[in-house]
Amino acid sequence: MNQEQAKAILVLAHGAGAGSQSEFMQQICNKITEISNFEIKVRLFDFPYMQQIAQTGKKRPPDRMPKLLESFQAQVAQLNSNIPVFVAGKSMGARVALQVHNLSDKISGYIALGYPFHPVGKLDKLRLEGLDDFSGRGLIIQGERDSFGNFDQVQTYSLSSDIELCWIEKADHSLKPLKSTGISHDEALNTTAAKIIEFIYANI
């Protein structure tokens, strides 16, 4: 399906350590596309530093936020303005997507997959800017055991009432549940994709 036939487009950014070709990103992309019967088009891309890693084979740290933001905004600018556009990201990508959303009045909604509310083990270094005064339509899908912000921690944060929180039972930062739940990672990602689709359909 081409862009003009889609009912909505989701621009989905990767996390700090793995690019658009990672298993997680590919699975989420494919599930959203298939479960929505190709009515939601998912656009994946790599930030500049990840493109350099792919070209050189050498690890390097993520670009600074201004460059990440510019890269994400360039992806959105290429899209058909007549189709609702949603921005989303995994972990670091969710932080960038949040800024893209908050700087534009043309984005229909924002979705985070494993939002990094704080660095691991540094609960005093909160990253709530843009979430506390968020205005629009937002969805955060978070594992209850996420080391970047678990259920008990996030309940104490002052987030905008415009942001919906969806929890994956006993899941980690990759939305992978403990085996004791009886829920496989694939099933958790199906739940995640279905929730994203529900959110998008409710806001187009």
C-alpha cells in the first residue's frame, strides 16, 4: 500500500542502541501493518549516527538532541500532509518524538514504547519535560518492570492528563514479560500493536 492509500502514517524512531532493522522495530512495524490490514503505514528510519554505524561497523554514541530532532522532523516533512501523521519512538526515540510532537501543530498524536523516564539507577535525574505539560493526544506503553521507569515509580510522576498509560504485565524495557506470566514476548508485542492501532483509529 502506498502512502496515499493509507488512513494514517506512523513515523517510528529507534532507541539508542539498535536501529530500524532490529528485531524489535521490525516486529512492531510488521504487526501494526498487518493487524491494521495495511491501513496504517509505518515509516522506519535511522538517525544519522546509526547510519554511520551501519556504514563503518564501528560503534558510536547517539547524536545530540538537536541533530536527532532535525532528522526526525525531516522524515515528517516528506509525508503527505493530507493523511494524519502520528509520531512514536522506542526509548530514546520516544524522547525525540515527544519534541517533534510538541513543536508541531500538524501531528495527530504521540506514542512512546518504553519511555526512558530516568537513566537506569538514577531516579533523581527525571526526564519529565514535555510530559508534564503535554497537550494533545498521547500514549505511553511501558513494561511494569522497566528499569527506565517502572510501575511504582511512574505512578508518582506528574504527567499530563492528556497522556494515556498502558502497562504490559511484568515486562521489561523491551516489553518482554517474565516467563512466570505465561505471556510470550510475541503476545506482548501483539497487545502493544493492537493498542497502538486502537489509539490511532480513535484519533484520526
